[in-house]
Amino acid sequence: MSKDAKAAIAEFQEVINMTPKELKSWLQTEESQAVEQKKEEESIGHQSGRKIIEILQKKKIDIRMTTLLI
């Protein structure tokens, strides 16, 4: 794995402070629904949140640099 990929994974792990279960629960709250930017019916934040959950649920070996480009 390249240094860039390792750095991206390390940064991702540093900034994501919720487990997949916690993030799923939060995405169902009213607070998470109060957003400004929407793309179609779902907010951009919700789309990103779902993608983050997918990444968090993968085994470390399955994560590729392209996966981290949300």
C-alpha cells in the first residue's frame, strides 16, 4: 500500500468518531435531517454518512484508495 493510501486511511480513522451503529442511529435523528444542501430527496450529508458506514463495515484489507474518495 502506498504512503498516500496509508495516510488517507489514517486520516479517515482519525476524523470518524462514530461506529457504524452509532452513525446509522444518528442519521435517523431530527438533528441529522436539519440540513441545507440536498441532492434529490436525500441530503448530501446523508449520502456521505451511508458511504462512511459502508467503509467502516469493510475489513481493513478490503479498503482501497478509491473507496476513500467519497
